[in-house]
Amino acid sequence: MNRDFLLEQSLKLLFPLFLMLALLAFWRGHHLPGGGFIGGLLATLALVIRSLPEGATRNKFFTGRGGEVLLALGVALAALAALLAPLMGEPFFKGLWMDAFTLPLIGKIHLGTPLLFDLGVMIAVTSFGTKTILHFLELD
């Protein structure tokens, strides 16, 4: 197999950058809509470009059952976020919030069901996107 050293090294450098952008987009969705989906697409991009130098079939986690299990976990987290409010006597999909706490250098953190929903969406989009793209790369 002919490997391009420069391509491998540059993709290794881009991998953490795309993961940081994915986490930034995810955290943005904690206060504004869309963070989980966009973060999932960026995480998919990071995982796919990380798999490119070795070949799609080398990523055993997503080409095996791991991607399907992760997809089910993401959908389950998103569903749990939607169903927690009715269990507390509130309307379906109402956002529930915990008390805020403060982290040094970051500031005040608010945890709630919108963050849980975005996390589920991010996991589901990342696993579905990565498994699908790597599957199509295998066919060639």
C-alpha cells in the first residue's frame, strides 16, 4: 500500500482541531439550537479523516457493531431528555435545569435536559455518519 506521509501527518493534526470544533458547536447548542447536530457532523468529519490514511476497513469500531450500539445509545439519550419532563409532572420536552455551578476559567455551568438531548443527537449523528461514510469508502 502506497502511503503519503505528508497526508497522514496533516490529517493527524486536523483530527484534534475538528474534535475541538465539534465540542465547541455542541456546547453552543446548550444555549442555542442546533449544537448537537452540527457537533455530530464535525465529529463525523474528524473520525472519517482520521480513518482515511489507514483505510476505512481499519476502523473496526464503526465498521462493526460499535457504530450501531452508539447510535442506539444516542437515540436513547435524546428520548430520555424528552421523557424526563413528563415524569416530573411537566409538559413533554420542557427543559429541566439543575442549579448552576462555576468552573475556573469557564464560568457558570447550567446542566439540563436540552444538553442531554443535544448529547444524544451528537452521538447518534456521529455514529450514523461515520458508519455510513466508512461503509461507502469500503465499497471502492
